[in-house]
Amino acid sequence: MNKTTSKDGTTIAFDRIGDGPPVILVEGAFCDRRTSAPLAARLADRFTVFSYDRRGKGDSGDTQPWSIERELEDLDAIIAAAGGSACAYGMSSGAVLILEAAARGLGMEKLALYEPPASREHSGDMVTRLSALVSAGRRGDAVEHFLTHGPQIPAEVIAQMKTSPMWAGLEAIAHTLVYDNTIATDPTVLDRAASVAVPTLVLGGADSPVFLRDAVRSVAEAVPGARHRYLAGQTHQVDPAVLAVALAEFFA
């Protein structure tokens, strides 16, 4: 594990493996750099891969108050560790984060976005509800609300998750759902996407829900020159082996 320091003094933990041009992996809700490990391993033969814990997760700090500007400063610190510029891959809210970063001129060379849930139709209901549940100490309810109304996990699957050891870990970082959903549900991000000036590929699963496939297309249409592609047989839980092939081809 490596560490760097964000602009506000927050410690940001990251891993670095491989050799070649730098690629940064940015995960979404409930994920940290350990989630990125299988994908990083498959890219390491061609790229130097940086995966990091977004603030509030894993071994990174969580200096308050949170804001998207602080998350962008965290990402900028990783870009600096990578040499000042890099290709970037983002998953879900992480995809929206790197899209915002590129729109604001951070050192991005290429962007690959997997199912960014960006839409001009978003309201603040999700963030409001999650904030209320977390503030009331109802972390488990916050996790269940997000899983039900965000990625739309079936109730029977959530019931199984509640009985597994992983549930306590999800509750522990339930407050970061507010961070992820604040980023992901900002309806103005698609307007700013028009200023992105780097090659962009928007990916999705061919078997993902319609709302996610529609978001893939909407984001691709908002970024000048972007293209989109649906990976056969994949959902939001994309197979790292399949994803690695698409990313290596695009980042090469």
C-alpha cells in the first residue's frame, strides 16, 4: 500500500502495480481498491495501474465536510502520483467522478466509463433519504434503501446479503453512499460533459437494466466524439476479464 496526501490534508491510500503507461481505476459505491484488484492484475502486463480508496473507504481518511471538490482533489493527488496525467477508468459513481474531473481540466488522457448513472432527470430524493437514515443511525436501512432503489437489487438477494459477514462492512461505510449519490445524481453533469476534450468510451452491460443502458447512451451523446459499447452477457457486476480486454484495447 502507498499513501499520498490530498489538498485538505486527507490521507489517500493507493496501490500501484504493473509497468507501462499509467491507468487509474476509480470505483463506485461500496467499493475500494481491493475491488479493483482483479481488474488491475489483468491490466498490469501493459500498464502501470493505480487503484485507490476514495475518501471514507478502505485505508483513506474522511476529513469533513465532504464535497465533490474534495473528491476531485483526491483524484488529482493520484494523478500527480502517476506522473501528472493518466488514462482513467471509472465504475458507476466513479465514472461520473472522472467525467467531472475531465470537464474541469484534470490531467486525463482518455476516459473509459462503465455505466455512469448520469441523467438530467435525477432528483435529490435519494441523497435526502440516505442522509436522513444515516443521521438517524439507521445504517442498515440506508444500505437496503440504496440497493433497492439504486442498482435495483432484488429483495431476495438483499435478504441473503443481510445474513452474510459482508453486511456489517456495508453498514460501516453507509455514510459514503451520500457521497456517491451526490456525485451520481447531479443532473448538471451532462451539461458540463460537453467540455470534455479527451477520447471517451462509455461501456455498459448488454444484460443490464434499461435505465443503465439508457444512461450509457446519454453520456456518450453528451461528450463530444465519445462512443459507446455494450458488453455481451454483462451486467453492472461486470466480469473483470471481459472488461480488461475492452479497456486494454481502448487505452493502448
